[in-house]
Amino acid sequence: MRKTMETKMETIDLKGKDRMLIVGGTGGTGSWFARYFKDRGFSVTVWGPSRRVDVAERLGVEFAGDLLTEVAGSDVVVLSVPIKDTERVAEELAPRMKPGSLLMDFTSLKAGPMEAMVKWAPEGVEVLGTHPMFGPTIPTIRGQTVILVPAEGRCGTWLSPMEEIFRRGGARVEVLGAEEHDRIMAVVQALTHFAYISIASALASLDFDVERSRRFMSPVYEIMIDFVGRILAQSPELYASIQENPEARRVRDAYIRECKRLSELADDGDIAGFQEAMRAAADHFGGGEEALARSDKLIGLWIENREGDRRGRSAPKAASVIRRASGGSASKAPRS
Amino acid sequence: MRKTMETKMETIDLKGKDRMLIVGGTGGTGSWFARYFKDRGFSVTVWGPSRRVDVAERLGVEFAGDLLTEVAGSDVVVLSVPIKDTERVAEELAPRMKPGSLLMDFTSLKAGPMEAMVKWAPEGVEVLGTHPMFGPTIPTIRGQTVILVPAEGRCGTWLSPMEEIFRRGGARVEVLGAEEHDRIMAVVQALTHFAYISIASALASLDFDVERSRRFMSPVYEIMIDFVGRILAQSPELYASIQENPEARRVRDAYIRECKRLSELADDGDIAGFQEAMRAAADHFGGGEEALARSDKLIGLWIENREGDRRGRSAPKAASVIRRASGGSASKAPRS
């Protein structure tokens, strides 16, 4: 049932340091990784404020009886909690950790959480900020990106085994500094989400019939609209906190400024000016032909699949076809 | 070489009315459809202002020696010219058409071009506005949308065979009025493009390194960035003219208003307000779980493909693998 597309599930030699605690391990992301690390040889314990022992049971891992005792005995403590709680939880738990152990987090911002973890983890405890760039609906880590942010001078022994653990699952691992991470994510995440959420909000304000519009879609719109829906279907708390990235404000401002400039060109019927703006943007952007080829391919895959489903829909179990193809129970289970 | 994924290429009985002229038939869209209609039993002639007889030869169709004579003898005249030229070309050519013939266009706007076609086509000539919602890089019409806008009271005999010709190729055909078409396209095309072009423009103004950012991508960003690149790689003239849709201004205004509102909530650190705005948008939007499942599936397909290519890249002919998968020469030829 939990068959994934991962290549090989080799465990790596943890030299006996295999006791991992995931704080927030009963949540979506936390339980996804509880399973991931368990499958790779860690002895995983989870803890969550709502005491969902049933989730731990379903995952086949322990639920921490006493949180502070578990922290003190763990080789790796992972904070898989909302961004706004990360600093407080680091302050509460990190001072209890033992020398030689590793403190990690799974948040989408790095500067603030890293500062807190470095501040509260005792000397001799390593700190590795981690940003898995995917949500728990993804069935496998293969092809997904994981960004690692090692604390300067405080991640000598754990960085390379952790890189290895993600790489062996098929992830693309990148190592970055906290500030650079946040600067890049202000575009990659904050701006992308912001543009999409604003589209949804505009469609609501226009009272535009999204469902009906599906009949008149181009593939570009169809795929965009599903990404908009994807974002809206997930945690508003997470998406709101990503906008709190200190770099995001500057990026949003630049976006709104360009929206206004382009809109004015169109309002004035300045076709030549609009075209010139597009060309300037294209010059900076680069790689248009490759993007065209890749997106043609994506659209082709998408249509093949959609048309395949449509034929399948006459069969009685069409819903299960879709569910299976999108990751099936493996992708749903950890969301509980 | 021109093997496509289309199901079956049945010709339909045109009752001898098979002589088609495509004005602009040597351009990207025009030549794509020259081939499409030729394969379905039409005797196709093309004409283009740059006299590209070589393109006609490659397509295996005639190039019109004398344009006006060809118009007068044709059963179907298709205007595949830039939106801004459609009205002028209709004025010039439509009056020459013979009774019982059909005038079509392929533009992305409908109100203006329809008005002109109806005005200039003599009584007894039918008028069918047509909007193929895809570009000539697409290898097959299967699963693509074609919108037909029959002129009121002036498309009695041609509507149904034309619907059939597109349906048999595997297209989704929708019939709409001109005003409703433009209202829907102000969102489906104009807003989608506008948001994406503005992103490119913002990234240029921030001097953001797009190529480097690919290393730190989430699939949502990766796919978005390729759609941005896709739009930038195509005709600025087409994209500028789509913004000229008279309904688009209102939609752009609503979008910029919502961008500002959401940005202010984030600037003020009003996390609760931002979340509430997201929830309200989601309520209007609907279908979040379906969007999540569909986009999970798309992301899965995309990653499978990308990772497959990556393995293939070690082989000497990687570039041809990519080209083949994205439609190969069939998708490139009509762009000349």
C-alpha cells in the first residue's frame, strides 16, 4: 500500500546516533518526515500538543511520554511547528539537548528561526536549518528540493549524513546561508503565492464563475487555476507566515509597481510600450525557447492524462483512478 | 515524421464545398490550421503578405496567385491575421465572397472582429468567429479548446460541420456569444497573462537571478516560471492585443486592487486578516481538494519526466529526447 516511486531505501550508518524526536510530528509535514526518517533507520519518536497518540500508532513510531525527558535523550530533535512558534519552542526545548546532538527545524523562513536555534542550543549541540520545499501531499521526495542551512561553525558532523539521507531518497539538496535563503524565497515562494492568492481574491471581487470558466480554458489557465486552488486548499496560516518573510515586502512592492506600469500602458492603448516592456522582461528572464519546450511538454502530459481520465470516467471507479494517480493513500495519510 | 496522437483522421462530407482560403496561412497559426483542414478533406490555399510560397510548398498546399480572385472562388475564407488587422482585412476581402460561403477568423477577441465580419460580408455569406485556445507549438488539437461564435441568424449551415471537424480531431468545442466570450477571456487569457508578465517585469526590476533560482525551486514555482517564460517567448504583439480586450481593464483594476489590499495586510503584520482574505477567496473559488489532487498529479508527472530526462541526459542525444517529447518537428514546423 505504501509503495512509492523512490529508487532504493538504503539506510545509512548513523553510528548509533539514531534516536530522533520530531516535535509536531503528528502534523502533516511532521508525520510525513517521521515515516521518511523511520524508513531510513532512525528510531523516531513524535510529540504534538494535541496528543494524537493514534497518529503515532498509525505511523508505527513512539509518542513521547514526557517531552523534556525525550529531548534530553535524543540524538536529533526536529522542530516541525508553525513558523510563529519556532522561536518559542526552540527557547523551551533546545537548552535541554545533549552534547553531540543535532537541532533541526522545518520552517519556510530561515533567518529568525536560525538565530533562535543558535541562541538556545547549548555549545556542543549542532544546528541545521532545513527547508523541505514541498508539502505532505507529495507521495515521494524524489525530484523535490530540500534546502539545508548549516549554522556557521556549528554543524561539523551532522551536515553530511543529513545531506546523504535526503539525496538517497532522490531529493535535490542545496546548501545556503540563512539570509540568502530568505532573499530567494521572497520570490520563489512569497511572490508566487502572492500573485496566485491575489488572482483568487480578484475573481471573488469580480464574482467570476470559476467552475463555468473551466469549459473555456487554455491549458495555461487551467494549470494556473489549479495551482491557485492548490494554495487556497492548504493552511492559510502557513501562507500568511511566508508573506512575513522580511524580504517579501520589497518584492511585493516591486510586483505591484510593475502591475500598475503595465496596466497603464494597456489602458492608454500604448501597444508599442507594452510590447517593449515585455521584451525588456524577456531579455532579463532568458531561456524562453527552453521554457516553451518544457511547458509544451508539461501541457502535453497534462492533456494526455486528463483525456485518459475522461475516458476512464465512464467506468464505475473513476474517482479511485484519479486518487491512485495522484499519490493515493500514501499522499493522504500524513495529512491527518 | 508528422505522426501525432490524434485518434482518427476521418474526413467529413463537405458536399463539394471544400475550397478553403487561409489569409495569413503562412504564419504560425495559419499554417497549423492549413495542415489541419487539408488533412480533413479541404482543398486549402494560403496567402500571406510576405509571399512565402516556400511555406505553402512545405505544407503541400497552394499559394494564392491572385488574392481577390481566390476570395471570390472560395467556399471558406479564414482570416488568420493579427487582431489589429482583422477589421481592415474583413473590409477589404469579405465583400468579394460568394453566396453560400463562410467567413471565419482566428482571433482572441470576438466583439470587434465579429462586428466587422458581419458588416462587410454580403448577405448570403455565413460568419463564424473562431477562437482556437492554443498556439501553433501544440502538436495535436486533442484535448484543446476551440470556441465558436456564430453570427446571429447568419450561420445556419456551416456551424454544425465546423463543430464536427474540430470535435473529430479531439478538441473540446464550445459555442458562445461574442460579448460573453470577451468577458470570460478578460480573465482566462488577459488576467493570466497579465499576472505572469508582471512577474517577469518585477524580477527584472529586482535584478533577480532567474536561472540561479531554478536550483531552489518548488514545483509550483518551477511550473509557474516556465509559463512566464512561455509567454515571454511568444509574440509580444499577440499578448499586447489580448490586453486590448475592452473587458480586460476592469479585470486588471480588480487584480491590482486585491494585490494592494493583501499586501497591506501582510505589511501590517495582520496575519489574521490575511488568512481571512484567503479563506474568503477560497470560499468563492471552490473545488480546492480537487485542485490539490489534480495539481499533485501534474507535479508528479512533471517530476517523473524531469528526472527521466536527467537520467537520459548522460546519453549523447539528450537534446533530441527533449525535442521529441515536446512535439518534435511537428510542433516547430508551423512556427516558421
